[in-house]
Amino acid sequence: MSDEMMMRLMGDLFPICRSITGEGVRKTLRILQAHIPLIIHEVPSGTSVFDWTVPNEWNIRDAFVSNSKGERVIDFHKHNLHILNYSTPVHTRLNLAELKPHLYTSTEHPDWIPYRTSYYSPNWGFCLAHNDLLKLPEDTYEVVIDSTLEPGFLTYGELSLPGETEDEVIISTHVCHPSMCNDNLSGIVVATALARMLLDKPRRHSYRFIFVPGTIGSITWLARNQDSLYKIRHGLVISNLGDAAGFTYKRTRAGNAVIDRLVEQALAETGTEYRVLDFVPYGYDERQFNSPGIQLPVGAFWRSQHGTYNQYHTSADDLTFVQPHQLQESLQMLATITDILETNRTYLNLKPMGEPQLGKRGLYQSIAGDSNHATLQSALLWVLNFSDGTHDLLAIASKSKLPFRTIAQAAQLLAKTDLLKIHS
Amino acid sequence: MSDEMMMRLMGDLFPICRSITGEGVRKTLRILQAHIPLIIHEVPSGTSVFDWTVPNEWNIRDAFVSNSKGERVIDFHKHNLHILNYSTPVHTRLNLAELKPHLYTSTEHPDWIPYRTSYYSPNWGFCLAHNDLLKLPEDTYEVVIDSTLEPGFLTYGELSLPGETEDEVIISTHVCHPSMCNDNLSGIVVATALARMLLDKPRRHSYRFIFVPGTIGSITWLARNQDSLYKIRHGLVISNLGDAAGFTYKRTRAGNAVIDRLVEQALAETGTEYRVLDFVPYGYDERQFNSPGIQLPVGAFWRSQHGTYNQYHTSADDLTFVQPHQLQESLQMLATITDILETNRTYLNLKPMGEPQLGKRGLYQSIAGDSNHATLQSALLWVLNFSDGTHDLLAIASKSKLPFRTIAQAAQLLAKTDLLKIHS
Amino acid sequence: MSDEMMMRLMGDLFPICRSITGEGVRKTLRILQAHIPLIIHEVPSGTSVFDWTVPNEWNIRDAFVSNSKGERVIDFHKHNLHILNYSTPVHTRLNLAELKPHLYTSTEHPDWIPYRTSYYSPNWGFCLAHNDLLKLPEDTYEVVIDSTLEPGFLTYGELSLPGETEDEVIISTHVCHPSMCNDNLSGIVVATALARMLLDKPRRHSYRFIFVPGTIGSITWLARNQDSLYKIRHGLVISNLGDAAGFTYKRTRAGNAVIDRLVEQALAETGTEYRVLDFVPYGYDERQFNSPGIQLPVGAFWRSQHGTYNQYHTSADDLTFVQPHQLQESLQMLATITDILETNRTYLNLKPMGEPQLGKRGLYQSIAGDSNHATLQSALLWVLNFSDGTHDLLAIASKSKLPFRTIAQAAQLLAKTDLLKIHS
């Protein structure tokens, strides 16, 4: 997808009030279906999923606080962050002191509306800029929350792209956040664009994209797919992909999975600043994939880390905060990562006794015109020496300090001769 | 024990002339029996203990050098360091040149009496301040050493505190040094105070305290207890615990025992300066516990390392050199170490598929009033994620960079629910 | 060999025009036979050796370019680097433009003749100083190369020095370079001197020296000796041993072979600057020994690394570039390395329960006169503690940070008692 297409999609999704259940997620997924053949799954409220239960479905039509003159001083229709997400329905009149315990603000960023939720303990409330709270006079306020919290469904989207093998790569992103762009329309849009890109390509791996509400969504997906989890060989949970920071990779629980080595190699080759973090059991849905009974090799990929930028979980995480070229750069980085996943193999040197004679196979000629000559020549020797069945191309790239693409190019040249074959 | 009690005990023990055998050790152990129910063992001279033989018992009543006027110019009764420890009996007259080969001084610290021994090659001698040696005129000196070196016993003390399990923690300290405080009345006093403290507590581990003469004492103890060494799971050899230096930990030979991880974690959490040293095959009795045929997980715990302070093995290592609050700090550190030993367990997450729902078990509520809220919340997740049967709480504390006590608190909270049980 | 003998041998070898086959190598090996009982092997052209075929034998009698006045402007008899090594025979007349594609120079070092070869693609050419090329006027030149490239033999030299055991140490050096001193008359001369030195000594290991043309020579040797490669326990490929740089060691492919630990320990003990490099699959013949089907523990030992000094592969690598004391220092370092190889053993402590009593075995006395007393005393304890069947003396030297010779001396003292015996 072009920068513009990604921004247009983000613009379409921005106004929707999403939550962990309800019409917001459904609308979001239907918009994505215009780009990729997503299947929408509906899981009934009350379904047991591991230690959890799918909650009642939440929907909201209107919510406001109006003063004694009937003026709406807080209005859900102005910004859907105004409502405490998952607020129970209410219609009452309160004075300011009674109202205040239900009002959430951020004194640190007094002009921005904070994002607050109360999914699992029934409550109601409003969020607003702290400066607006200070302006509220003593008065009698009418409070209306026209929401429903009733048996329904938890909704998620799934796209399976079968490849030559059953070995599966999973990309997961969360779809529960209302109008905020970096967290996480950026993840939704980039995942959609990446899926769109992979749709058109031959694939050695199978790919599975899941668009799920945070925590309960990934737990629900895992619980419903236990029998096929064994197919997952690599995975990434993606979010926060539109801001200006360099890339951040959070390792899997094991810390030495192929995806760990791969993303670190890819990031190192960018030549730009990046961060690699060890696994910690909090963050996004990588914590579910890395729980001790699941232990799938799934890392997390971000630009900024959640919670480390001022706009995080506020109304300032809007369409001006993310930049199209940053979304595009994130998409391209993920495309590079999947390219390496497709290309990374373990080869076997078929003439392992001494160095084979490259000259008689035209391997000097074949590369004479290449400006990259000396490097590729060296890559041929690295691939031959370490293709002993125990080093994949990533390991050889890392050992040789040569770019993965040069090592892969050398392997492809050699694999056309009698010198090298795929081992695994 | 209070600071004062520890200093009083040290004052009682200070004047006694100890050695590797003899009445000095017996008197010392009898004084300790007023505080802890120590059993005193007597091993006959001539007993074979591994490659060694228990030597004859040494006792001394008087020793002096007097000048031709009959004045004692060196007098054992003024300071028991004046006698070369284990000196054979002698009564003779010598001129200064004949006497000098039997006089030991320290030119580096000319006002202090050095501590010298000759346990295994028969010899006699006196130690004195170098400045006093310089003052000795040419004269005929009478030399009297009223000592005995005869078949008798090697004496050591032992205290066994049985716990819920046979798994044993051994604390060893040496009792062979005469009137010096840091090396090693400090070790004797702190070991006694620690034993006193553990006597009154419920204990998961069994504890064994041994008060032994250096080298020959620990070898004798090991030789006599070969059949039960398998019970020892952790151990420390302690000494030099009263000076002003930060703590020093010397690792076991393996270097990665639980006691190694534990003491390093505990020291790191103090936030003060400390040193951790790799095992070397010299030092105190840790070298016996770590000999290649024994290989018990026993580290060494000191403030200053032996030989690194000026007062070491001189008369300046006296009651003014150690400070009560430093003894107390050493005691408290050892108490912390035994607390962690008691608390450190490996747990099993009983809901390992995805993250369990903490809210429905009141684990948010239970901690809401805790100022430590966010840290404990994070500790709950660390404990759940890594309680897979292969990480003990120490490993989780180390991975999470959270204090051990927070991790332990989280484990205890979780163990009250259906989420966690003890694995080992 | 003395400095002078090594320089005289180098002077004898310098004028010879060597290549990968032909009379130059034969003459070289015959000169070495005056010093060591080398066996000369001849392998017929056309012989299959792994992926390669022994090429036709190249010999050259004369080669020149003369101008229209009959003056030789490039003359092989002035310097044998003037000929492109392995040039096919030619007799023709060319103008300057036609001649130039066959002339090789170095613009970087315009006064020196570069060294160029074309072993495996038939070609002819001359090498000359770039400044001399610039002086060549437009003219008609006569080009004569009186060479032959015909079925014959590949020639290499081999010296086997049987030892007490079949365990073999291989030292390999390349003999294909014409008149250049550091690369590689230095390797040839030092290998000869080392072999001369080992001839006169009792040897626990067997030693094998091979003097082979680069690449094809080591491949030929490996292919012809496949059945006995299993005997090789350690090895070094040596070259570039006469220049002024500190030593360089290039590790084996595994990186943790005994030879790796050994050379690093020996270099560290020199107290001078040195470099240790990880294995890379290019360089000299170590790449054949470390190919994935061979994987022998063979490192490479140099002063300067090939390609890192200006004179490399030019006429400036002459008899003034190498210094006799540098050759001698290289020889002595290799002698130290073989000494350590002979001395390094794994011992077993026969009294492993506690520390044995050294005093009663006179091990204090035996060392009392030694200025090295305290260090040796400590070495005795290190050897006793770590002689558990899993640490060789090198490992103990490394752990203790004591010199290998001190650890070895301690082991030899202990092995004379009932405390220690050789394990392996």
C-alpha cells in the first residue's frame, strides 16, 4: 500500500469507537475486508477461554454530561475517548462533588483527554482534559450514558494465507483501542498492508494474521486454536508503528528463537538506531503467546515502546501524530523480515572435503560484473564452509558480518551448482 | 543478639590463648555454650583424618625471655601473641645473636606484635614489636617456654538445628586464632548470634554450625561426617565480620550454586559496595569444602578479605578494631541470607495457558492499599510466567530485576489461590 | 638454527622462481633436505584430489619484452616476479597498445613489481613497476615467454617425526611463492628450523611438517592422506614470520580447540602485543584443514596478517624486509608452543578429600630455595584442586592466571609424590 492508502484507511478507522467487544470492532473489521479477505469470527459471551470468560458485549450510542442550562459540557459525540470504555448505562442528576469521582483526567497533560477502561469491574465514567475539569462550576449535572452491556459476542478477524508448507508465521495486532492512531490504528493498517503484499506473492511459509481485542482476544484465539498452535514457527505482535522513534524489538521468552536472531540481524543491517529488549511478562499480546503453557516463538515489534511517549493513551495520539512515511518504513521493515523468513534456509555443502574449485563452475565469471564482487566472493566461501547442516543463513550472516542478502545471494548461486543443496 | 551482647562475648573470648588444639579452644567453646547448646567433640591425637593425622595437643602456662637482671623483656602473660603458636618447651640461656633466629617481628608495622605459628614442624619462638627488638641490648637472656605438646585431643564445637527437611545448611568458622578480634572472634561471635536467632524460628532447612580449628579442624569434621555430607545443600565459611569494609563473597568452586546466586542477589539488593570473588584454592576452610573429592556448595563470607588490611594477623586486630554496629550489620546480612534460603522455592503455575485473570481472584484488591502496588503487580506476572518448574524465586528476582522479597511476596499471594503451588 | 643460519638459508632460496608446480619447488625442497630429512612427493598431473585436478606442470627458462632496438625492457632474469606466474608460452611482436593488456602494475606502489598469478585460466603477462610502464614509448615490442605447461607433477615435501604416541601435530607452510621473503620464505625457513629442533628431542606427540604449494598442495596432501587424518590432534599453518609486527593467531573453525587455548595462553604470557582472530574461510591453507568435511583443529600463526603490510605480494618483500631476530623470535615462540603441547596433560588428584598435607612430603622444603616460592606454593594448590580429570594444565593456568610453566612445574613436583598421576 502507498503512504496515501495507508493514511486514508487510518482516516476511515479513526472515528470508530472500538472496545474489546461490540459494533466498533465489527465495523473496523468490515472496513479491512475491503482490502484483504478477512474472516470475521464471533464468539458468544460466556464462552470459557482458558482461565477467562468472554464478557458481555458492550455498545454505546450516546453519552454526555450536561449542565443545568442543558449544555453538554462533556459529549461522547465530540470525542469517543470521553467515555470510560465499557461504562455501564446510567441516567442521573448529580452535583459536582458527586460527579467528580466519575471524572478521569491527566494532570500531567492537562489539555488532553486520557484513555481509560473498566472492562471487568462494572463502573461508569467520563474522561476529559484536566483544564476542562477545572472550568466546571458547581451545578446540577445531568449524566446520560446510553450504553448496553448484554450477552452478545466477542469479534475478531483472521486471515490465513496458506503457503508451500504448513509452517506458520503469525502476525497479531490489537483492535480494541478507540480513536488513537499510533496505538493502534498504525498496527491495524500496517498489518493489513503487509497481508495485502503477501497475498500476491509465492509463500514458502503459511501466514496467519489475527486482528484481536487485547488480552481477551488473543486468549480467545489461542483457546479456540489449541490443536493447531504446533504449526506456528515464528510470530510477531505488532503495534505503535506510526511514530517517529526508531524500531524496538522485544524478544521471545526463550530469547534465542529464529525470529529473535532474524529481527536483530535485520535491524542491525538498517544502520539506524534501534532497541532490542528482553522479554518481560507485560506489554501487549506477546505475553499470551509467551505464557508458560503456550511458549510460542512470538516477539513484539514497535517503533516507540508503549507508555514511553507523551501522547500514549490520550487524545493527542491522533492523525497528526503519525506520519505516512513512518508507517511505510514500518511496513517495509516487516516486508524485509518476512523476506528473510522466506529465504532463510539451512544448506548442505556437497563437496565438503577442502574448498571446492569455484573457477571451473564459472562462479568467478558469474560475478565478474558485480560491483559487489569481493564481498560476494567472500560470501561464497562463508556459505560453503558453514553449510554443514547446523548453520542457517542467518547464522552465517551473523558469523561473517556480511549482509543477509549477500549471504542469501551466494547460497542461491551455489545451489544452482553441484556444490550446495537445501538441508532444511 | 544486641550490639552490646556481641561485644561482651567478644571481650570474654579475647584474652584466651587459642590454638588448633588445647585448653584455649575448650574454654572458648564452653563460653559459647552459655549462649547456644553446642556439643563439644574431642578427637584423639593420632587419629587419621583423610591425608592428615590429628596432632598432639598443645598447652602453654608461661613463656618469657628475661635479661641478666631477671627482667622479663618478652612476656607471654602480657600478650599471648608473644609466643610462636605451638612452640615446643624450652629452658635455656642465650646471647642476643643466638636468640634472634627465634624472634619474629614485622618491619612493616614495627609497633605491632605479629601472629606466627609452627603447627607441623617442631620449633619454638617469640613474636614482638620490631621496635622492641631494636631496643634489646647484647646480654645473656634466659628463655623459658613452659608448654606441653603431648597426646591429647583436637576439640571442636557443633550445633545441629533440625528443620522440616534433612536439607542442611552448614555454617563454619575457625576457632584457632588467639587474641585477635576480626580474625576471628568476629566470626565466632556472629555465628553464635546467628545460631541463637535461628534456634527460635521455625526452619525448613536443617542448620549445622561448626566451630573448628582452621584446616585440620574442618578436615577432621569432614572425615568424621563423610556419610552425611550428602545432606549439605548450601554452606558458608564465615570470618572477618567486624571491620569497616563492605561485604565480600567468595564463590563456590562451581561458581553457580544456589548459595552463589543467593548471596550475590542479597548483596546487590543492599545497594552498598561489595565484592564477589571467584573461587581460588587458598583462603579459609572453604578450600576443604571445595576440594575435588568433596565439592560441597560452600562459599565464603567476609567483610575485609584476609590479608588485605594492615591489622591482619597482628596485635592491632584488637577490641578497638572491630565496631559493634559492623558486627550487627554482618549478623543481619547473614539473617537475610538465611531468610532467602528459607523462602526460595520453585513454584508451578497451575493455569499456564495464557495469563490467568487476576481480577476475579481479588489479586488487584488485595494489593490496592499497598504503596508498592505497581511493583507487586509486575511481580505477580513475573512469578506466573516463570513458574514453569525450572526457575526458582531467586532466578525470577534476577530476571525481573525486582527485589527478592517482592517476588517472594507475589509467590505467597499467588500460592493462596488456585494459580500456584510449590514444585520443589 | 641461529639467526645467521636462517638468513643464509633464506638467501639460498630467494632467487628461485617457485610456483605451484615445477622445478622451483623441487629445487627449494632439495635445499631444505640439507637441513632436515624431508621426503619429496611427486603427484602426476591429472590426478583427482577432492574437487580438484592436479594441473599441468609449469616451468620457465626465459621471458622478456624487448624494444625495436633489441633491448630487454622487461626481463625475467632481472626479477622472477616480472613474469605472470603460470604464463603460457608466447613469441610475438606487438605495439604498445596491444602489449598493455598483458602488463600488470600497482599504481599504489609505483616503484615495486607486483606479484600476479593465473594458475587455472590460461593466460600470459608481465608484471612491472608502474613507473617503468609509464616510461615505455610507442614501439614494436618482441614478446618472448619460453615456458612449458605440460603433464608432469605437483611436488611437495613431508617430514614425519614419530613420537611416543600416534597423536600428531601438523605444521604446514606454503612453498609456491617466488622471490618474496616474508611471504613465504620466512614460513619455510622457520618450519625447517623448528623441525631441526624437534628432531633432536624426545617427543610425546608425533610431528608432521608439510611444505606444500598453496591451496592445491594442501588439498592434494589431504586427499592422499584421508585415512590417517584422524591422528591429527593439533596443527598450525605458518607464514609471514619475519616482519616486525607482533604475533597474530587465527583460531580454528571450532574456536575452542586445545591449540586455540594453548596459543592464546602462550601469547598472553609473552606480555607483548598480539592479535587473536576468529576463523574466517579465507587466508592460507588453514581453510582447507578447516573445511566442513575435514574440520581438523588447525590454527594459523603469523606475525603480520597477509595483505596488511605494504610490501605484501610485491618485489619489496625482499631480503631487507625481514629481520633475523624476528625470524628467531618466531621460531622461539613456536618452540614454546610445542613445549606446552608436550607438557600439557590432564592429571588426577589421588587424595581429593580435603587438601593433602604438603609439609609431610617435603613440598615446602623442596621449594624453599625458589625465589618463585609463593607463586609455586599457590600453583600446587591450583593443580591439586582442579586435577579432577576434567581440567588440563592449560585450563588450570588460565583459571589461576599463573604462567603455564609454573603450573607445569607444580604438576611435575606433585607427580613425583603419591598425590597426582597422569589421567590423560
